[in-house]
Amino acid sequence: MSIRSVDMQVLVQKTGDIARIQAAQQVEGQHKLMENTQNINAQNENIARRVNDPLRNESKLVHEKEEQEKNQKKKQREQENNDETRKGKESIKQKVKDQGSNHLDITI
């Protein structure tokens, strides 16, 4: 089967069209590749920023928890000291009552 001259004329014209179409496809592919790499770079930058921000927030939370624990310990100590002073005062009152006298002897 041989190619006729009329068919050959049509094929020659079509090869130019096909070359343009293929070139356009290659350029389009390169543009898509460039867009994808830009998107990936932007996502990487966003991820890097997001990772650092929570670390700062977490450090704040840690410091706040430490302060809360310190405050709770101080309150417990104060409460224990208040309880001890009350017990001391009550024991003194009880001793005075146990002695049976309402008078205190003071000697100089």
C-alpha cells in the first residue's frame, strides 16, 4: 500500500499542526510542574511556621502550669501554717482551762 500524492499533501500539513500541539502540551506540562513546585514550597513554608507557633504556645502553657502548681503549694503551706497556729492557740486555751484557774500569775 503506497501513499497517494493527495494524501501526502494532507499529511504534510497535519505534521505542522501536530508539532504545534505537542509543543503546546510540553509547555503546558512544564507550567504545571512549576506551579506544583511553587505550591509545595508554599506548603513547606506554612508547615515550618505552624510547627514553631505551637511550640511557643506550649511553652506558655508549661509556664502557666508551673505557676499554678507553685500557687497551689503556697496556699497549702499557708493553710497548714494557719491550722498549726489554730491548734497551738487551742492547746494553750485547753491548758489554761485544765489548770482550773482564770488568773495568770506574773512575776517580775
